Amino acid sequence: MAGALAGSMLLLISSMLFSWPVATGGGMAPTPEEQREAAFEAPTGSCLDWTPPDGQDIRVVDCVEEHLFEVTSTVDISADYPENAPPPDVTAWQEIAVAKCTPGATTYLGGTLDPFGRYSVNALKPNDAQWADGDRKLRCGLQSVAASGALQPTTGPAAKQDQSNIHEPGTCLALDGQKIGDPIDCTQPHAFEIVGNVDLAEAFPAEYPNVDQQTEKALELCTAVATTYTGGTDLAAKKLTLYSDTLKEESWAAGSRQVDCKVGAKLPGGGGLAPITNSVRATPATTTPTQPPASTPGG
């Protein structure tokens, strides 16, 4: 979570180093400058989108469309950073964003924020010129980040979404050494392919189930999901294994109940994951484990 926040915060900081433009008005379509101004002044509940990495086309969009940021509040930090105070460094900005924006984001989501869920708290900050002019406002918001910290588009208002950290079926996740990476095209070597999601709420309507209980029930439910997704492919015959995620207690307390069902390949001897290529979806494509060199760490 901390690594994802750090990466995403750097992205936002580097993306927002331009001054607010002055709107020119008129009845014509808004200029890019006017769109940027509207984005920075957008009220709570607005959704923003832009093209990474520079963000020069930041604009307000309908939340039903893909977007990278959803505004949850505006926070003034002038009490902590009065006139002539130097701007915080990157690390301090990260800490400020978490401390100042988390309460508002939690309220915005109805009182619960899954710390391991699909949304992370972040903020758009004033750049150096704006800071020098006395701007001390943070535009707090929610975003979704991949393992590397890269921003991931979301659709729909966050307050109406399940916070479970799940992926769309058909998503493949890169294998970076033995770490799980960002979504990647399934034709490229990857660690897992998401074949579906299952909901544990019915099986466990009350207290938090331990990891073993979750795993047993999730794999039971995932088996049917995988069969549908793959058209009944014999995964074992292809040296593939069906896995499921589990939920942490903090996620359960926040209301998250869904987990991913995913397919991967074990290294010989079971010492980690082997990269696989192509998809197991019920199409003419096939999935073939790709054996790494014998010198690869961890197998």
C-alpha cells in the first residue's frame, strides 16, 4: 500500500506542475486552459481525467466515464504552512496527503475505507509558483493504482463501488522477478490471468473467516468460474494452477467481500511462479508455460 501510494503521489506531483490559467469566458467551447481551471476548482464528487505523464489536458469528466481521480474534499493547510514557509518535499507531501485527506475520503465513502482495497487516497497539490502566491489548498481525492504506482482508470462514482481490490476477468498481471506487476497484455509473459471474481458474503455472513476458510471456499467457487471462463479446459494438463486471493481483516471490516480467481503456473519444485503466455479464455488462443533460465533467482 505504501509503495503504491508513493509511486502514485510522484505521478501526481510531476503531472501538476503548471499554474492555474485565467479563464477567458465567452460562449465558445472551453479552451484547454479553462478546462484545467475547472478541474482544479471542481467540487467534491467530481471526476477528473488526464493523459499521463504531464497532465496538461486535465479536465472534469462524467464519473460514468473512465477517470483517474475523484475529488473527495478540499483541505487548507495554511495553519501548518503559513506565509513564507518553504514547500514540503516529496516525502512530506505524501504524509500530508494521507493525514489530511484520509478522514474526508472515509466520510465520502460512507464511513469506511478499505486500506487494502481498490482505492488509494491522494491529493493534487499547488506547484511552487502557486505556493509562493500563498495557495495552501489540497484537492483530496481517490484513485486506483497498480503495483508500480501507475494510475489505473476507474468507472463509476467511488461511493457506489465495491471497494474489493479485484480485476476485470481477462486481466493479466505481469511477473517481475517473483513479484506481481501491473496489468499487461496476455500475449506477453505474465504471472496470473484473472478468470473471474467470487463473493464470500453468502458463505460467511457474520464474522471474519480466517485465511484457510477463505481459501477453501474461494477455490470451491472459483472452480466453477474457471470452468466457464476456459470452456472446461483441463488446467492441470497444461501445468496450470487455479488460485484465489483472500481478504485481510481490515478489508472485511470495511465491507469488502470479493476476491479474484486467477490462473498461474508453478515453477518446477513449486518454488514460485513461472511466466505464462497467452490466454486460457475459451478462444482459439492457448496458454503455454514459459520456463525461465535455470539461473533465474527463485527457480
